[in-house]
Amino acid sequence: MRNLKSRYGNPYRLGSLLGLACLTSAHSWIEYAYVIAPNGTMVGHIGYPRGFKPRSDPGWNDKIPQWLLPQTGSAAYSGKEVLNKFPFEENPKQPVLEAAPGDHIALMHFENGHVSLPQNQPNKPKNRGTVYLYGTSEPKEKENLFDVHLVWNKDGTGGDKRGVLLATRNYDDGRCFQPNTADITNQRVAKLKDNGAQNSQELACHSDLKLPDNLKPGSFYTIYWYWDWPSLNPDKIDMDKTADGLYPWAGSFMRGDKVPNGWTMDAIAHNESYSSVIDIKIVEKPKEFAGKDAGKEAWVSKQNVYSMGVQDQMANNFQVNVGGPGNSGTGSAPTASAPASAPPASAPASGPAPTAGSDAASSNAGAVATVTQYITVPPTTLITTVFKTVGDDNKKVRRSEPAPEQSILRLTNAYPTGTPGQHSAAKQVSSAPPYDRRRARWF
């Protein structure tokens, strides 16, 4: 790979300046997605969200993918907001993600300074907002926010029962950073340096989750990514507890929900949230990986962080506890009760994804595996962020998707199989035959 500094100047400096100068206009959405193998490696072919357009397209700007709720200028929800900015397309121009029932997937977003430069936006939740992930096999042409958020539940019994709450995530996954000189970025690069982290290369944030086990191959499964990102009133709420996602959603007051924890509307100083949508094509899982013990204890901790899932997310779909009927709690917003219990594994096709208590989830958590055999899987395209100067006004723009003029790092991943206790070293076997996706149709 060509040296980024020599080709584009110093991206370390440019990234820092861009983050400081443009933070207020930069927000987030699903950028791309991958399947995650049990060893933690992102594998297979990249998939894109609805309405995706490459940043290299003429006229691209962040208002195209961005979907702000409520709309700019509105202080409160109207109740008519829709989650999907773009309609479903069965054959979109950009590839969709293909995944099998029960697969783990990574939905990626850029932190855009919301994590590494928190001083630029004071009084935001310390977890940098909560990402709620809802799944359905029956999406509507216009999916109403108030019909879904904190109504669909883990059990699939909420609202109109068309969908479920699949997962909750902290917007800050604990690893991601933007190229800049901030202390948070420097600390994370230092912590992850043995896994290849570089200050000049942006590390995207993960929302990793396990898909339901009983999705129907040949169908599409839609996931709504909803990021609640209000400004809070520190005199009316315990800001330290917001690190665990404990703060109210403004819509709960407007909808007349029972709000837990004694919260009142004046805890929210400014209402702000964003949504993004991805459609996943469900494919068959190959027979050789269908057994409940397949991939158990296969996690490999020493691998390239730019193509590596987040282990604790793969172990549990729920980082932020959500109360309410069907969620093993009370109320209609994040609560301070104990972590939610695992939902049943045998749910409807739109049903809840198993959490750490299920065989499938527990097979992906734990110590680094000792293995006897490696299969080479298709290369994963790692997306680097490059800041380059374009146009007469020398405007600095960010490029973060594969394009001819970009510097792309391709990594061949080693996928471990076999039983523990037979080899203590994890290394790639160069003579292993390539994994034939056309033959096995794993991804």
C-alpha cells in the first residue's frame, strides 16, 4: 500500500484540523457492513445501507445519507417522523450484505469527532448516545418512528408485532477514533498498536449483533439503526449514569409513555437523533458450519483491528438495558435495573436474536482459541479514510469508501477451525486452499 503521508500530505494533521473545524456539521449513519466469522474477523463481501452513494460521486455531501429526527428547526417530534429516508430496492446499484441466519454482522459508522472530541459538544451522553437496532422481515414503505422505537421489544410482542428490538449499543464502541491529535485518539492507538492501529487511519465504530437463527433464506431482513443523541441538562440528570445509556428519550414524554427513573422532560435540553437503514439478503448457511459447536472458543485476539469485530458485542446483543413489556423490565426507556435476560432462541422470523445465554452466542465469546487447521477466506477490503484537497476553494474533503484514487489495504484473513488444545500458536497456513464462496455459500 502506498504511503498515505507522501501521497496526500500529512493526514494526521489534516484529520485533526478537519475534525475541529467541521464537527458541528458531521453526523453519522451506517457506512458499510460485513459478516463476522466466529474468530472475530470481518469476512465475505461488503454490503451497503439503503440509499448509499459513494463519496466520489459528483455532488456528494453528508446531507444525502444523513437523516435527522426531528427535522432541522423542529424542537419536538411530531409523531409523523419516519425511520427510512430511502425506499427498499430489491436490486440497488451498490451491493447489499449477504448473511445467513444466526450470523454475526458488523454495522459500521464513523465517529466524526463525537467520540474523540467530546469537548466540542458538551452535555451529551457519556456513552456518546445509544444506538437501537430493530429488525423486521416486513418493513413498511414508510416506517413510523413512534410505531417502532421503544415499542418493538426483544420478544417480538410489542406494537404491531412485525419486528423486534435486536440489539442496543453504545455509539462509542470503546475502540473507534478519528485521525486527530486528541488524547482519546492517542490513547486508543497506543492500546491497539499491537493490532495494527495507526493514528493516520480512521478506525470505524461497530454495532455488532447476532441475527435471529430462523430467518428465511432467499428473503430480505431489514435493520433500522437509530441513534439517540440529545443534549442533556446536567442539573436534572445524573450525567455519570449516561455512560451506561441511562437517560430518557424525548419522544416518550410526547407519546405519553410511562417514563422510569423519575426523569422529566426538562432533563433534555436539545432533542436530536439520527436513523439509517440496511437491508440484508438472507442466504443458506453451509452444512459444515451448521452444528451448534461450530466455531466454539474460536476468538483470536491478535489480529488486524481494522477487520476485527468487538468481542463483548458478539457475546451479547444488549449493552444498554431497555425496560418495558417483552424486555424483562419496567418502563419505556433505559432503566437502571439488572442486565436484560436472554430472549428465547426459538422466536418468529422477526424474533429476537439470541444473546450470551444461547449456544450460538456463547460459541463466539471467551479466550483465544487453539486450533489445528486454517482456511483462507476471501480478502476483506479495509476502508481507509483519506483527506485530500479538491476544488478552487481548497476545500478538504473526506473519502472513506473504495475508489480508484484511494489507498486500499487488502488483508487475507485466517479462519480457525478444529478443536482446542492441539496448537498454541495462531498463524496462517499459506498452503491452505482458498475458501470457495460459490461452492459453500457461507456468506
